[in-house]
Amino acid sequence: DTDSDQLKNVPQSTENGIDNEAFEMGVGYVAYFIAACVLDFQRATALVVLTILAVVATSYELLMKYKGESISHFLKPAVRYVLLLVFCRVFILAVVVLLVLWLVLDTSKRPEQLISFGGVCMFIVLLYLFSAHRSMISWRPVFWGLGMEFCIGLFVIRTEPGLIAFDWLGKQVQVFLDYTKEGSSFVFGDLIANIFAFQALPIVVFFSSVMSILYFLGIMQWLILKISWVMEITMGTSPTETLSVAGNIFVGQTEAPLLIRPYLKEMTKSEIHAVMTGGFATIAGSVMGAFISFGIDASSLISASVMAAPCALAISKLSYPETEESAFKAEKNIKVACGDEQNILEAASSGASASIGLVANIAANLIAFLAILAFINQALSWLGGMVGYPEITFQLICSYVFMPVAFMMGIPYDESFTVAELIGTKVFLNEFVAYEKLSELKSNRLNGMDEVIGDERQWISVRSEIISTYALCGFANFSSLGIVIGGLSSISPSRRSDISSLVLRAMVTGTCVSLINACVAGLLFVPPLDCVGIFRGSAFNATDLNIQQCCQDLFQSTVNNGNITFEGQWSSIPNVTLFFSKCCQCCGLSDVPVCL
């Protein structure tokens, strides 16, 4: 009896030891957290954000673990009532009314935004007309998906908390990716300064390794499951297709389906179409890192990937509606596939090793496609020269073919031909080539190059850059067709014929998702004022609202400690002292403290 009692007490003592250790670690972290905040709260901002997220996530998990069933049972009647009555009648009516009011009030100042709204309507109508089964369309996932996309875009693009949050997140991602230089410089030395292969591609290796670590720790699975849960309960889609599309926010078009590998062979055609559309409409996190290294706006890339997930599900159900009964509609416990790594070091190593194929694929495709593009341009120039048009190129043809699409996204007419070239390059070649060209246009603008040299536009406006970033954010191009067919067929060989028959429609649908995303960005984005240009071309009229806003911005960046100094963007602008003096003299702002 004594021996048995001792054996019973061993697990309990071990458990108590673990609890004590966890408690001590918790107390130690709280002490560290308080010390960091007291010493420099501004410096500890990132730590505060991460801690809050961890506390919220842990609290939610504990609540669901111990009280989840009780809460679900208590709220079930209310949820059913909301879904049946409020959603069907009041909610839809309220959304429509608010959207109309928004358009009337917001576009009255900037009519070009109304064109972007027309673009959203145009793509939805076209997808409806070419839907595989128009009579079977369920409008719930369509309206909910587009509504979620719009709400995310509204938060990210137009609200101050959203702008600050995603701008901060984008900067943190850029800082994080800069750590790649430590490994790259050790391996390649000075070659990383000017050579693309040694500058951008190592980022893919680093990001892939980090993603593998996050998978090992279970963080990525947790994020994907929570995002898919939100889309599933609102849009009414099946757990399997929703999980795969949510996974596409973080991983690529062949990696995300691995999350649902056991279920793929029993999925309906509509679900398979949704899985492929999600892959075409988004980009992998590792590839996003490479695009950020080009100089593409990080916050726009991140928000584009997040917005694309609900939009991809919505547009997929419009293009190829469900006509069968899903085998997983009532499935509550979809299991997410995990890796076989035993520790963090193995996870980091396997992630880096797994990226070798991706890096080689990117490099090989860039070499091949840029060479093919040069050949096509030379051939077109030769053929055009026979009839007196030697300037014909692939980009010129794309600029005319896709110009209406670019214009309907909200791009100004004189810039729409340049953006149309980018769209054509992305669709027929790949997104790397297109983003590289967009990066060049952005660099030209920042370097003060002339807007047009000869007949060629050298840069586009900030608004057009942002819209283009959203439009190009996706793997939907002809070179990806083989990748998707091969990747999904290897997971589920029995569905090869279905995959092959649906892949082209899914690619077109994925392209439309990216373009609708761009339209939403065009509808919501308000470019910042070019205060320097306004100051240089203005007589400082006191009734000019732009002058007043720019002067207020200048005053907020001014420090008057006996000597006038300027902070932020104004610190490096020539003649800023002259602008400051004129602002103090006009607009009734002479009583501002910094002017006294």
C-alpha cells in the first residue's frame, strides 16, 4: 500500500513542480515587463503589444477550455435568432444604406473614388454572368466575404488606429527582414550590395525558416484556425475550404492544401475550386518578404493578403457555386496537419532546406521569363518594323488590352496604360517581374525623376502605386497553373481530372479577387497631401483648407527653443524656414506657440 501511494504521488508532485516553475516564470516576466515599461515606455511599445496579444489569446483559450460548452449552449438561441432574422433583413438593409451614404459623402470630395466602386460592380457582374451555375449561387458567402473585405480595408486604410497599426507592423516586418543581411553578408560578402540573387532571395530562406519554427510552436496553426473560424461562421462555408483559404494568408498555394490533406479526396468540386482560388489570390509570406525588399509598401502587402482571404471565398462561390452536399459541413473538429520536427533547431533547419526549391524556382523563372520577354519584344519589334511600327512590344500590347481594367480600378487615365503593363506582366509572366517594375517606378518618383521622358512614363502617383500593389498581390498567372495541378494532384491523385478541369477558372477568379481588392483600395485610399508642392505653388490663401492643414502639420513638427528646428519629414526639406514664416503670417495662425 505504501509503495502504491508513493507511485500515485509521483505524478502529482511532478505536476506541482511544473505549476511552480510556470508561476515563477510568470512572476519573473511580470517583473521584467514592469521594469521595461517604467524605464522607457516608448521603447517597450512592441513588448506591450505582444504581451497584450499573448494575454488575450491565452485568456480566450482558457475560457473556451473550461467554459466553452456552457457559453456556446447559452448563446446558441441568440445566435440562431440573429442569423435567421437580423442578418437576413435588418443587417443587409443597414449595410446597403450605410454604403450608399458613405459613397455619397466620401466621393463628393474625390469623384475618382466612384470609378473604383464601379470597378467592384463590374467584376461582380462579369463573374455572375460567367458563373458555372448561376441559379445555384448562395449570396450569403458572397455578401459576407465582400463585406469583411471592405471592413478590413476600411480599418486599415481609412481609420487612424488601422493606419498606425499596419504601418507599425509593416515597419517591424522590414526591420525583422533586415536580419537576413547578417547571414547573407557572411556567405556572399559584398555581393549582397547590388546583385538581386544575393539580396532578395536569401530573405525567402530566412522567412521560410521562421515560418517553420512558428509551425513547430503551434502559433501558425492557432492563427489559421481562428481566422478560418471567423470566416466559417459568417460566410457559412465548409471548414475544409475555409481552413485552406485562411492558410493562404501565410503560406503558398501548394503548402496551404497540406493543412487539409486527409480531406481533399472527398471535397466537392466547388470546395476544390475555392482552395485553388485562395492560392491564386494570395502570396506566401516568404515571397512577401522578397517583395518588401524591393521597396514595395509593406503595410499594403500585408493588408492585401488579409483582405484577399474572405474575398477569395466570396468570389469563388460566385464563380463556381456549390451544387453538391459537402461531406464536411457539419464537421467540428478538423485536424490541422503538423510537421514531424522534434525541436526548434530541427524546425529552423528543415524550413531553410525546404526553401531551396522555392528559391531555385524563383531564380529560374526570372531568368527564363525575362529572357522570353526580351525575345518577344525583339520579335514584335521586327514584325512591327515591317509595317512601319518598330516600337511594338509586349508591354505596349498589354497597356492597351488591360487599360480599361486599370482605369476601372481608379487609376487616372494618363497613368492607366503604365499600370495596365504591370497587370499584363503579372498575368502572363509572373508577379516578381511586375513588382520589380513597380519598384522601379516608385524609386524614380522618390528620386525626383521627370514624370515623362520622351513618350515613356517614369513614375506614377502614390495612389496608383498603392492600387497597383493590391492588384499584383497574388499568384494568379499562367506559369502557376502547372504548379497548382502538380501540387494538388500529388496530394490527391484521385482528383487530378477535377483539378485540371477547374484550374483555369480558378486562376481567372483569383485574378479577379486581386483586381477587386485593388478597387476597394482605390475606393478607400486618400493620398496624403503633397505639402511641399502646395507651398511652392500657392499664394498662402487663408481660405485654402489644404494650406491650413499643411501649416498645422508643419507646426506640429516644429521645435522652438530659442532656435527654430524641424523634425520628421520636414527636417530635410529645403526652404522649410521660408514656408514656416509664411504659415505664421497667414491663415490667422500667428498665435500658434511656435510662432511667438
